[in-house]
Amino acid sequence: MIKISVQRLVVFSFATLLFSCSATKKVVETSTGKGADKSDLLYMEIHRVAVEATQNNNVPGVAIAVIQNGKVAWTQCVGLADMKSKKTVTTETIFNVGSVSKLVSAWGLMQLTEKGLVALDEPINPLLVRWKLPVSQYDISKVTLRRILSHTAGLSVHGYGGSEQGTPLLSLEESLSGKTKRNGESVRLISEPGTKWEYSGGGYTLAQLLLEERTKEKFADYMKKNVFEPLALNHTHYEWTEEMMASSATAYDSSGKPIKNRIFTEQAAAGLQTTILDLAHFAMLSVTSDSRQLNKVLKATSLQLMEKPVLPFSDLGKSGLGYRFMNYEGFETIGHTGENEGWSAGVFMHLPTKSGIVILCNGSNGDRVWYPIYQSWIKRIKVAEK
């Protein structure tokens, strides 16, 4: 989920220099990526901003990818994946991406509609067996997959805190019933479906259950087999596998102290791990909607539908199916941001110019890093639009 408001984001862009690390750390550019051109003014500007922002905000490292003309133009990695070992960030470093997970999980959920396992506007409660929405004063039959994916279903639970790696996880049913340690809030209707935009991580947990019920597979396994493998996202998973842990960055809290990774029952909402190269490739597919590259994971028409806003929306928020419309400083992009303890990420795409930027950080203060980088990027996009 987004940790800070748009208003606070603007403040951070001016306040970056006020934050300083208690200890000096080495900042290293570790990878330029294929196609990088250091004479590119945007490349140099983003590098300068990334070095400054990581140093000033207790964020050890950041990985960045820029999409231009529908292709990944270059990547750059700055800083450390682990401060103790001095392991640098590379394009193969694994990051958790928080609520960016929703953007990716929406592809698997949309795939269910193409397979005829659920219709976008079909009531989902009758399809569920293991757990159902509790009786409500509001109309449960209006809770549909379209409304869940667009945050218009009227459901509760904004976000999740997860558990420390190594601790037992709740079942999906226990999470939906409100047995989470963070807020103890159950997933239920809190407004009439289809009448307002209201961000709900709980809705995505309900959709995760729907996928498992309709496919008879675990969510993480289904996504790996039906989305990640066909798209060659070979370093992306909704679980922390041993192989991924070996390549993972270390998470750091807001004071710069290392913390244990968080694991999530609510994988569709918050549990995705990936690399900058994998997520940049995913973003590129979103920008181009090229049926040849989609490899039958989704139809191009389905993806284009996902990238259109769903009514109702307001100043509080605006979403497609998994894709959020984000308006910072009067400039609208689609994509998603994500914040889990120790991690921060942003995926921003501008479809008219086939441009995008992906930013992954291994620190709780990562929003103070990705936002000034985002600002540098949109200056270039605004020029290209004219």
C-alpha cells in the first residue's frame, strides 16, 4: 500500500536534504544494464538523485529501470543489497514489492475470466466454499471480480503487515476472518458495492481465495505456472523460496536497521518478490499490450480493458483492473506503488508515449527515494508529450 499521501510526497521532494544517515555508507552503481547510455541526461540525472536520496534517507540500495518507446532502455543499480556484507544491488537482486503485488496478481485473476472460470460481473460469494462474506446490511451479490480489482466493491481492510519469516502463517480463512496481528479486522462490506472507490487489500485476499477455489491450486503455484513461467519471469514468486533468499536484498527499517523479511498469507495483496529486470519486463508488456509477447497469458484486449478506469472514482482514487491511476503534480500515470516494512517500490507507466519507470528499494523510507526519481522521469515525459 502507499505509505504516504500525495501532499506528503511533495514535501519529501523538498525535504530530502534534511535527512541524514547516522553512519556513512558506500554508494555504488553496480549495473548499467543493456542499452544504457551514460551520455543520456536522464540517466545521469536519475543516478545523481538516486545516490543523494539513498544516502540521506537510510535506504541502502535502489534498482531502477526505464522504458522508452515500449522497450526497456536501461537499468541502473545504486547502493547495497546488504550493508554488513557490502553486497551490492544488481539487476538480479530480489526485492519484495508490497502492494505492487496487486498489479501482478490481477493478471492471474483476469486469466480466470478468459478461461470461463468466473465472469467479471458475476457475484463471487456463491462461488466460494471455504469462506464466505458475512451477512451485511449491504448487497453482497454486488461484490464482483471487476469491483474487487478496481477497489469499488465496498470491502474493508486497507492493508497487511505480514509476519516475520520463520513464524507460522495464518490460513486464508483465518486472515479473512480478522485474525491478523496488525489490525484484527475481518474482510466485510463497509459500503454499498459500486458506489464509491475505497482501497481494499482485503478484497484482493478474497480474490486470492476465489482463484484457489476455482482452480483447485495454491495461489503462488498457479501464478508461477500460468503467468510467470510463460512470460519468462524466472526470478519472480509469491513465496520466499530458498533460491530467492540467496539472491535477496536485506530489508531495512526507517532508522536503517536490518529487519527480517515479512511473509504474507495475503500473497495477492502484498507478497510478491521479484527483480528489477523481471518487473521491468512486466511493465513493458503493460505498455505495449503486444499479443506476441504476452504468450497467451492474457489477450491484448483483456490487458487494454484492465488499463481503463472503472466507475465510480473520485479524488480519493481511480483504478482499472489492478492498475491504479496515479496523479502526482497534475501528471497522470498508471501502475502501482507498494510499501511493506523494509521495502518500497513503484511502477509508473505513461501509455501515450509508451514510457515507464520501475523503482525498487530495500528500505522503509524508500518512498523518499523513488519519488524524487519519479520527478526526474516525468520532466522528460512532459517534454516528449509536447
